[in-house]
Amino acid sequence: MAGRAGQKKYINLYIAIAILLLFPLFLPRFYIYLISIILLYGLLATSLNIVLGYGGIFQFHHAVFYGVGAYGIALVLTKTGFPPWIGFIIGPLISAALSLIMGLICIRLSKLYFGMLQISLGSLVWAIVYRWYSFTGGDDGIHGIPIPELLQSPNGAYYFTLIITVISMWLMYKIIKSPFGSVLQGIRDNPVRSEMIGVNVKKHQLLGLVIAGFFAGVAGMVFVVVDNTVFPDMMFWTFSLEVLIMCLLGGWFSFLGPMLGAAVVVALRTFVSTFTVYWALVLGIIMILVIFFLPNGILGYVEEIIKRRSQTGSTIKG
Amino acid sequence: MDFIYSIISPQVLSQILVGLSRTVILFIVSSGMSLILGVLRIPNVAHGSLYMIGAYMAFSVSHFFGGSDIGFWLALIGAPLGVALVSLVAERGLFQYLYEREHLMLLLLTFAVSLVFGDLVKIVWGAAYKSVPVPQVFQGFVLLFGNLPFPRYNTFLLVIGPLVAIVLWLIVNKTKIGKISRAAAVDREMVGAVGINVSWVFGIVFVIGCLLAGLGGALVSPTVSVTLGMDHTLIIETFLIVTIGGLGNIWGALLGALIFGLTQSLGILIWPQFGIIFPYAAVVVVLLFRPTGLLKSTW
């Protein structure tokens, strides 16, 4: 029975992917762009959630890795003569490397202090990018990045986003479900006990940080393909907070929660701002309500209800 | 005076003074945050918004009196009180129900509140730049050490800073509420157990902390253009200052503000293009050697 239930779950997933594949056939260009943004923000938020929800690490400045990945590919494409695919690889790798360096520095600290040191290191990176006009374009950023022809059309960019997102999500899902993922969650729940039974806590957390940084870089790379531009605000602290919001809104104990949160935030920004300029007000109020009434996020709440239903269902049968 | 200049060039000296007046603003705002962090343990992102609201309120009061001197002085009193009122509503209406939540939740809650505040400011004051006139008394320059021109208003800030520090010291060490709040910072359950209404202590401390944010905003308003988004950079700076000072330690906030203000102003002198990276680099260096801050944290 369990096997069949599992298959059924996958069928839903296949249907979802098939619908996403068919979208460009009937949706206008604007919506295709919007869904690309949702997918890549969702990818970014999910990568954060590896260390935040599953690792219990206060990754307060995740946007830095996203921004650095984007700048990595942008700089390779504009400043060097390397073939473009090298940029697509280098971007995420730079993010992973930065994540390793920052992780090595921050990992000695825990919780709030970890987050604070990360904010200061991240702000340092932001300040350099913001001011280094000759190399990063300073506060203007870099526009009109020459991406490969195949990806220039909106549909090309969309399918690229979809494929990369699905592959990355699948990989991250596998990582979470792997023994490594379980150990990471064990460390989140009880670091002292994990240490006692012989787990190298710091090493596991560091690996988690590098993985999260890598996939944030992948999201940054996808953004360059979708938007053809990079700018320093991509790695400003408030954007990091926005990504944290996505995790919280969707639910950081559910794998797909951050993706849902990203969809909510992007949709809100797009549709509420057609009615009013005060979309941040609406988002803020929604967040306050979520924190008060749904501390596990929207998806966490839905899962809870389903669980409760199935439990009461089985007791009735039993 | 030639003696001073033989040690230190006038340019460096004036940059140091500029840095010190920046330190005053940073100290006033971060001491408020540190107070809240130490007693309530809330990493309050909305603190920056309250600073911004303070600056806008100062604009309104000053504007109401046609930019006259009396308007400035009333703004200096009225804006912090207005901010205190706003924070009282936020604390009693929202935060008091969530003290037991973990820090990440509180961080995001206060961020949500700061989004709301940001848009409320846009609704009330609009998106245009505002400027607050420097009062007549403080216009122009004074000549320090004989011939070093220095803005009068900044001199005023240099006087205000120590005053605020002294008042704060008196409140924390000599008043009953200060003593209770220090006790609550160490062991809030015990304070409750001896029959003190901890919830109200927290409320009062929160309001005092926010009042300081409003005061910082009011003081800074004549020197900058008051604009939306002035909270964003300040909140990062404030967070870093209280971290390098030691979370919850007011004197740590003073030390952190000094480090931040001076590296900022001298950094611009050393390497104009990358001046803004110096404070962040200083913070990283401090945290590498003293991971939990320079002074003892109350946590």
C-alpha cells in the first residue's frame, strides 16, 4: 500500500511538471517570465532551507551566494573570452567556494552569533561589489549580459529555468533524504547528543553550508539567463530577509514549503502592486498573521491537517 | 596648536571629528537596540524603521513651525516621544505575545513589522525627499584649535552623545526600572517570582530602547536628506555594532559605534573608493578574535 501511495505522490509530481512544460503553449510571455522568477526564487529559498529548516543553522545572509553566483557567470560572459558554458559552471562553484570560506570562519559560532558574523562578512562582499566600478559595474551592475542564443528567447530561458530547477530540486531532495540529510537534522534537533555519538558536527554543518551555497549560486545563474542582468541589490541584506520570509511563509519543515513561499511572495508583489504601491504592507501583514497562527507555514499547516485527517480516518476504520 | 598638527594633520583630525559625530548617532540608536536585545532578547529589525520614523516626525514638527529654531527643539523632544508611542502600540499589540518564540521567528516578525512601518511612512509622508533645516544657532562652522573649520551642528552632536550616555547610565544603574531590567536580563523567571510584572518591565524597556532610535533619527535629520530606505543601511550597521560590542551590553554598543564611526570616516580618507568596506572589515576582524564581542554579553 505504501509503495502505491508513494507512486501516486510521484504521479502528482509528473503531472505538475507536464503542466509546467506545456505552459509556454498557451500562457502569455509575461506569465512565463513570472513563473521563471518563481521557480528560481523557489530554488534559492529551498537551498537556504537545507541549512535553515533541516540544519537549524541561522543562515541570515543567503543572498550573498546567490548574488556571487550571478556575478560569477556575468563576469565570465562579459569580461572573458571563455565559452559560455564555463561561466555556467564557474558561477555556482564560486558560490560554493565562498560558502566554504565564510562557513569556515562562521562555523565556530552558533545561532545568533553565527548569523551576525555572516551578515558582516556578507555585507563586506556586498560593499566590494557595490564600489568596484571597474570590475563589477558598481551600483549600476551589469546589463545586457550576452547569454547563448539558444537561451535568449523567453521560452528558451523558461525551459532552461524549469530543467535546472527540477534537477536541482531533485538533487536537494535526495540530499535531504540521504544519511547525510538525516545526520544534519539530528544535529539540528540535538547538537550535543550528535557530537556524543561520534558525529563530526562542524564538518556536517560545513558541508551543508557548501551545498546550500552551491544551489544558491545555481539560482543566481538561472536569474542571469532569465533577466540578463546583475546588480548589487541581489546580495543586499534585505533580500536575504525576503528569502527567509519565503521559507517561513511556505513552511521550513516541508521540502516544497519554500517553493510555495516564493510563489506567494512573487505573486503578491506582482498582483498586489497592480492595485496598490503598498504591496510590502500587505506582505508584512500576511507574515505577521502567519507567524501568529501558522508558525509552521502554509504547507506545514496543510500537512498537519492531512496527517490529522488520516489519523482520525484510521481510528474510525480500526 | 602647531603642536597638535605636528602629530596629526588637520585633514585627519577633522575626519576623526566627523567620525565621532557619526559615532554619536550610531551609539544612540544601537544603545537602544542593545538594551532591547539584552533584556527582551529581540533582534529588532524594526529598530531601523523607528529611526526613520523619528527622522520623519522631526521633519513634520520642524515643518509645522516653519523650520524655526523652536521647531527644531520641539522636534528633538516630540519625535522620540512619538516614536515611543508607536513602539508602545507595537509592543503591547504584537511583540508581547511572542517573547518565548525563537530568535529566528522574532527576527522575521520584526522584519514584517518593518515592512509595514516602511509602507506606513510612505502613506503618511510620501516618497519625496524631505530635509530638515539646521537651526540658526548651529549654522555655519566653528574654528577648532584655532583654524580648523568644523560644522557647528556636529559640535552639538559631540556634546549630546556623552549626555545621552550619562543619562542612560543613570537610568540603568540608579533607577528602579533599570535595576529590575538588569535582573530580568539575567533571570526573567526569578524576577517574575518575586512579584514583579515582567511583561510591563519588558514593555517599558522596549519603549525606552525605541525612544533612543527615534532620538537618533531626530538628531540625524538636519544632516541628511530624510528618505525612505534610510533604515536599511542603518539597521545592518546597528546589528553589527551591538554584535561586536557584546549582545545586550550598552557600553559595548558605545565601543562598537566608535569602531564603526571612526573606521568609516578614516576609511574614506585612506581609500575613497572603498571607504565603505572598512567598517565591515573591522567588524570581521573583531569577531574573528572575540567571537562573542568585545565586552561581556548579557546573554
